[in-house]
Amino acid sequence: MAAERMHDVHLILENLFMREEASVKLILDCLYDIGSINLINERFANRPLNRVMKLIAKMTKPAFRFFAVRWFQKNCPRLIADWLYTQVVFSGDFLKASPIPTPDPES
């Protein structure tokens, strides 16, 4: 039963991310803006080079978005479902929660 319910959670998350693609894009855009600026500021102390790198980061944002949305939709439902499963596993060792059981295809 647990495997079937977790499979349902995974499917619901996939459906959510497909329907809310605009929200996913906005979230990824915000994360890209923050991450790229922080990375450039950390790696490039030279002011003129820093500005050039920030311009390059703005130009590469559409390409990042294209690949990031596909990666997000492919991987995040499983990652989130796995994390949620670890939150509801009640065993003596919380750090070593077993992976999500997969549903039996024969049933």
C-alpha cells in the first residue's frame, strides 16, 4: 500500500509541475539571478570583468531556463517524493530511511 501511495504522490507532483510550468520558470529565474550574481561576485573581484560576466549571465539565462525546466520536471517530482517519504518513515534510525518502495507491476 505504501508503494502505491508514494507512486500516487509522485504522479501528483509530476502533474503539478506540468500544470504550473510558469511558476517553475519564475522560481528558476529567481534562483538563477541570485546564484549567478553570487558566483560572479565570489569569483571575479576585478570590477570591469565582473560587469562583463554579469552581462554574459543575463544573456545565457534563456538557455539555462530551457534546460533547467526540463531537468526540474524530470527529476524534482522523484526527489521531492523521496524526501517526503523520509519525513513519514517512523523507524529507529531516521538518518537511514529506506528508499521509496516501487509498486509491483504485476498487481
